Amino acid sequence: MSISFTTFQNSAWKDKIDLELKGKLESYTNAPYLTQPQGIYAHHEAQLVGGVIFQKYKDILWIDALWVDEHFKRRGIGRGILNQLISISQQEDVQNLQLNTFFSEAKSFFEACGFDVISQIPNWKYDLTCYFMRKSL
């Protein structure tokens, strides 16, 4: 048997891997695997100044990314976005918000917003420590 390798991206191959991963996760969890990211966006007039991408799974809302434009930080936008997430979480019976971050500024922000560091992996990626964080609702 001859195997070859490539870095060529093929959407059909990506779809196959995603489908296999979906099946494996569903078999382990006995629940449907839903990966429909949602977003909340903050804007000032027509300018995007912040946002969050998140996914809900059972009673957990996973924050994939939360971002605030450098010129709009420290104006309550990040907390406003988190308040919107909490509001959605309460409507959908979410018990926990979870995320990971590599950035100490983000870690401090989330701790100030009531998140706890559950675990950390030193030098995980790009020689940065990864912090896994959770906020119980």
C-alpha cells in the first residue's frame, strides 16, 4: 500500500474529517454535536468595536473569541458583551460560561468578571500559558 501526503486543502476532505469527528463525539457523549457558532457584535455608528463568537453545548456556553478594538477598551464594552452572553445563557438554561486564553490581560479581565482559572498548561502554544476558565451562573 502506498500512502502520499499533501498540504493541499480540499473541502471534501475537511468535510469528511469533520463528519468523522462529529460521529466520534456524538458516540462518546450520547448527544447531538452542534457546532453552529453564534456572535454578538458591538458597534459605534458603522464601526465594529467589539464582538464575541460562541457556541452552546448542553448547559455550557463556550466562548471561542471575545475581542474589543484597542481604541475602545476600558469603556465597558467587554463587560457589556459578557452581560449579553449571560442574558442569552439564562434564556437557554446554561449553567457555565467557559473559555481558554493565552493572554494575561484577557485572563485578568475575565477574572475581574467572575471567571475562575480551572487549569493551565504552561508553554502550550507559542510558548504562552493557556488558561482554561469557567464562570458558573
